[in-house]
Amino acid sequence: MPLSDQTRVEIREIIAKYPEPRSALLPMLHLVQSEEGMVSTAGIEMCAEELGLTSAEVASVATFYTMYKRRPVGKHLIGVCVNPQCGILGGDKLWETLTEELGVDNDETTEDGEFSVERIECQAACTYAPAVTVDWEFMDNMDPDKLRETLAKLRAGEEVVSTRGAVIRDFCATERTLAGLDDGLADSGDNNADEIMLAGLTYAKENGMSAPLPGGDE
Amino acid sequence: MATALTPVLTRYWDQKDSYTVAGYERNGGYKGLRKALDMAPDDVIEQIKASGLRGRGGAGFPTGLKWSFVPQGDDKPHYLVVNADESEPGACKDIPLMLASPQQLIEGMIIASYAIRANHAFVYIRGEVPHVIRRMHAAVRDAKANGYLGKNILGSGFDLEIVVHGGAGAYICGEETALLDSLEGRRGQPRLKPPFPAVAGLYASPTVVNNVETISMTSQIMRYGAEWYSSFGSEKSPGIKVFAVSGHVKRPGIYEAPLGITMRELLDYAGGIREGHKLKFWVVGGSSVPMLTEDHLDAPLTYEGMEEVGTMLGTATPMVFDDTVSVVRAITGWLDFYKHESCGKCTPCREGTWWIDQLLHRFKDGEGKPEELDLLNELCGNILGRSFCALGDAAATPYPQALKLFPQEFEAGIHTPANEAFDPMASVVFPGVKTS
């Protein structure tokens, strides 16, 4: 199926941001993926046309990066970080819960097309271990019960909010965000500084500690 | 006397709008930039050199020196690229810095770009963090609307555009030359060095690649002075560092302190090991550095202090594991990671990570053979120093040290699966779930 003219217009806007057109390729691939839920041959060809590359050159890039999917992804992509910390602090158990609950294995999609699942190798959320992602939005400090509840809510179309503020949409919507398009969610969750980010600052304030600053500056 | 915490980069994080220009300015943000723009670019470089600031991405290269390597008067465009591809197990400090204080990073980026005479700068953020990518995009729009980006910044005649760039899932892109290839729209594979990026980087033009924390801190150094900054820390490791403590501690999180603080002190601030357990091992600089034990708790957390005890400060984001954790299981997890992330360019890493991982899995499953303990050491020795970039070296690092410190656990791996020797459910930290 050919991609929309709107995607082509947005691709050109992305290219215009860079000194050299080819630099836009990674965000462009996120964008074509947002339309089709995968990077299809049509998506590769559109990127190649717009950049004056061969489709083989674009395909070589699309197949290198794990976030580009060459098979259709479900409505939601659920990721479980299974690397230590997360794996040891509960990620392995969460993976077991997820795959049992959905009856699918790594890189597979449920029959109803609702969920794809992926084992993640470190999500840079070690202080929030164990971490899970839904459409790459973080669900920090997860446990098996919360995970089952999250899946049920997603399935029922109820609102699920990331622990970092944003409302969960779907895989394709996140891909537009990753392409750099404004999704209007930048202010969700204030500055996102939760007790984990504030652990040191809180301790310092409660115990009268601060960095000495010159010239009476605050 | 205990080393006190010194929040600098993190000190306004408890204010809800700390990420906006308005919130940042209210706290004196962009004062450092005004000072820098009143100076000659070379003097800014001198100030950063004098501060002793070293790269916070792990390698610890002196920042001012890196900036001074950029040839001037060469008629080529220059580029600044911020490495925000934070992906190594343990490392989780740059994500919070971009969420709560992106203006601080932008201020540092303008200062660095002015110093190296770049009119284009990039933030390369790993793809798996949409909340950070949207926050950085919004922060750049906010800064631009307030006259900090674009043409003639604050009437100085200096122009700068910042592009926020999302990656697509590849740890290797944290290696600076792989990052540059990726930013050029190619497969993210490392380049042969030399030439170094300072001479031939992005589009073969002079380029500085610096970590998020490094660039953020330059805003504070310009604001408060090199002398202020170098008054913290040690002679070889001056300054303040953002530590991220994770694992079996009561209060995991972000702790900002002078370099030279000890792990014993950091553990104390983090509430100590969870109730009823003892520290078993800790890894200070990301999974790529040798692990340490209780014996090393009083070593100063500086570049040289960690070298002295046989490891590396790296990202200074200690992972803490208590006595419920199998060392074999932990390092097998890390090797799964390196195997998954090897870019495939060079043979020792592409093949070697698979071999190490396969053998470790045998020990994890209780099916190791006695002679394979040496075979593993030999494999690691054949990768270390022989791979194209540091990823291969990193993959060869966990095993030899783990074997040295905990030989009995690998010997047990000849007959007993790690998950039988150590109940995995004893290590989990689910709230409300009983842990032994």
C-alpha cells in the first residue's frame, strides 16, 4: 500500500532540519513506521526516493537498528527490561508473567493484534528497576499485579498513564514522536522529578548540605 | 568527616517548572552564557581547561583539551554533538538531566558551540525514550522563542541551531564515531581512529562529541568560574559528579557529590542495603567495568582511585547487588547484552561475544565443564585489546574479575544451576511481594 502524501510532506520537513539530507534517515524511518506499524518495502522506497539513495542502502540501515520492525507490530509494544539490574530485581519474573498472560514469546504478536512483546536489553532506568515500557513510554517500578492490570486496561481501551507523565497512546503514535513531530505532551508530568530523581537533593536539604557557591550567589 | 552532598546540576529539580526557560532563568540560568559571550572563544576554552572538567560519558578525557583540538580558521563548518545515547546497564543519569533541566544542557551547548565556533549542534538521544525526546524538542523551541537560539544570540553576533535527533535502538551508537555514522544516516558502526572527530567528524568536518552531563556542567563552570569548580574533588579528578545508585539499596536514586566521595558514604546516603541483607558486589561505572566488593568501599570514587583498585569510574552510576544475587547469573545477563549489541563489524567482538555468552549460559544452567573456566579466560584475553572499539573490551571485562572474586560460584556452575543455588525470587523488589 502506498504511503500518504502527508508523510511525504512531513519527510521533507524533517530533511530540511539537517545540513545534509541523509542525516534525516533515522527519523524518516520512524515516521514511515508510524504510518504502517512497520518499515515496509513501500516505506523504504519512499525514504530512498526522497534522499536519492538506492532502496538497498536504506534497507541496510533499517535492518541494523532494533527499533525498526520489518513485520507488523501490534497496537501496543510491551517491553520488559531483562538485563541486570532490572532482570534480577524482577524483570525476569515480569517477562514470565507477560508471556504467560499473552501466550506469545519474544518478538511475537497476539492473534488479536493487540500486543507485541519484546525483551529489552537495558532501558536506562536502573534506579527504577524493574522497568517495563508500553509503546516505549516508561512504566517504572513494575510488579506482576500492576502488569496484569495494565494489560487489562489497555485491552479495554481505558486510560493508562506512564509513570513519567504521558498518557499511553499506541505504538504508531509514539513513532511519530520519535520522528520529532510535536505531540503536545512535553509538559505532562511537570519536570518528572520523582522521589528517585530527588533522592540526593531531598537528603541534602533535610541535612543542611549544599554546594558552596562564590559571590553570595544562591 | 563524611563528604557532603553538593547538588549543582540537580539543585532546582524540586521546582515543577525547572525544565522551562522561565523556571531556569528564575534560578539564574543563562548567566554563564552571558559571561561566555562577553569573552573571546579561546578564553572560554581556557576556562574549561582550567576547571579540570573531564568527560562524564565514561572515558574521562579532559573537556577543554578536546575543544582545543578543533582546528580554527580552516574554513570548514564545525559541529557539536551531544552524546545522549545512554544505554549501558547501570547508566541512568543523563535521562534525568534532560528531563528536569534541559535548559542547562542547551546553555552548555551554546557555550561549547561558541567556543569551538560551531553554528550547528545536535543532541543524539537513544530512540527508546520518547518522553525525553519530546522534552528536548520542546526545550529547544522554548529556548529559541526566548532568543537563546537562532541568529545573533543575545546580540552577540553568534548564530546557533540545535537539532534534536532520536536514535533507533543500538547501544553501539554511544561510541562516538558510530554515533557520527548513525547521525549521517548510516548503520551505526565505529570508524577507524585517527582521524579523530575533532579533525574529521560529522560530514568529515571538525566535531566535538561530549556527554550530556559534561556539557551541562560547562554552564555552571562559566557561571561560577573554573577555580570554584576545581576546588571540589581531587587534583586529577576535579569537580562534582552526578551519581546514580541503583539496586538493593533502600533509596535508589540520583546523588550529586564531589568526586572523591566513597561508596561507603554513597551507600549511607542511599539508606544502605535493604533490610536483612549484606552487600555482595557493586559495579561502579556501568557493566563494562570490573566489579568490586565490600573490600573497596573506602576507595575514593575518582578516576585514579578506581584505577588503583583495578576498575574504572566510567559513568559513576553504581549498581549494587546483595547476597541473594548469583554472580554467574548477573554477568551472563551482561553478556547477553553485549552479544545483542555487538555491531558485527569486527570478528573478535561479533564472534567472541557469542562464544563467551554460550559458555556462561552453561555455567548458569549448571552444565559447565571444569576446563571451560580457563577457556573463558582465554576467550576474554583474545577479545580484550583486539576488537575494533571498546564494546569488545567491555564484553571481555566482567568474567575474569567475577571468577577472581567468586571462584566458588563458577565451580558450582559445573553441577548446580544458578537459579537453584540462589532463588531468583529472593532478589526481586516488588512492592508488596514478600522477599526473603
